[in-house]
Amino acid sequence: MPRRDVAHCKGCGKHRDEVGLLSWTRLCRYCAVERVTENVVGLATMSGYPLERWRRGMAASVGGVLLDDVPDDE
């Protein structure tokens, strides 16, 4: 459902008159497609930020944290 109260895309910063209506998450259709593509490619190739977000979510779903996120005790 489009938002009519937001004027600028939070991804590219363009005005809604340039890119059309913005989504509920305040993204234009071009930024939304770019983010979905980045997410799908990242999960398919098991790389990048989408993979890290997925790993953290999986650990959190069972009450854990990643070892990468635990601070070193010195």
C-alpha cells in the first residue's frame, strides 16, 4: 500500500514526483527491486550482508548469538 505522506525515497532520496508512489517502507520501486535482488543473490551465493543477517536471525531464533558478536575478554 503506497504512502502519500512521505515525499522522498529513503534509498535514493528522490522525490515521489520523480519516481512515483513510495511503499510503506518509504522506498521507490527501483530501490525496492534493487534491495530484493541484493537479498536474493546474497542468500543464493551465501555471501554479504544478507547472509550475516540470516545467520544472526537463525542464532537468535534458538536463543543464541554468533561467536563473531561476542566481545573478546582481555
